[in-house]
Amino acid sequence: DIHRNNHEDNNHNNPVLIVGSDILYNHESHQCLVNTLYQLSESQETRIILGFPDRDNQDEESFLALAREAFGDCHTTLGSSIPIIRNTNHNNKRRGSGKNDSKNKLDLRLLDFSVHHHSSST
């Protein structure tokens, strides 16, 4: 549940931190995710950290294309992800029954960026 109290403006200048884990797997939801992140970051400086397994199916590229388009009018540090845990077995593709054995472990990656919307005059 996300709740913002528009009547209280005392935290307006405090940065917001948004953390997400394994939420890039569904390409059909990327636009909704980007829209939500944009709306949550509109009123103040926001740092967004997203962790996800590297499934070799373009999760990151698909999300980044939409995010760069949406955040294009903002000052952002949106770049590529970095690896945070590497699977040394080099078998990064999910196969078979989906059992959680060491041969099916995926590399974990992290997207870490900040957003600061340009102030608009009213």
C-alpha cells in the first residue's frame, strides 16, 4: 500500500528511496512500473534501486527503453545495471523443471539511479 499525505508538506525536501526486487520479469508490466516510479518521484528527489536476476531475455533493455523515455525530461543518473552476485557455473538460462539447484542460479544485477524532476512554474 502506497500512501502519500498531500496535506503535510514537511518532508517535501527529503529524498525518497524506492527499492524493488525481481520486478522486471514481466515485460507487459514495464510501462505500468515506469509510470508508477515516475509518479512516486514527481514531488521530490528520489533514488530508485531495482535488483533482478539476469535471465538473458532482455528484461533490463526493455525496462530501460521505457524508463529513459519517461524520465527524459528529468535529471537522472539512469544507466545500465551492475552485477552484484555472479554465478560461477556460467549456466544462466532457466531450463528443465525449475528446481532451485546450483546449475540454475542466475547472476543478480542492480539498477541504481536517482531522479530529480525539473521544477515547473505555475
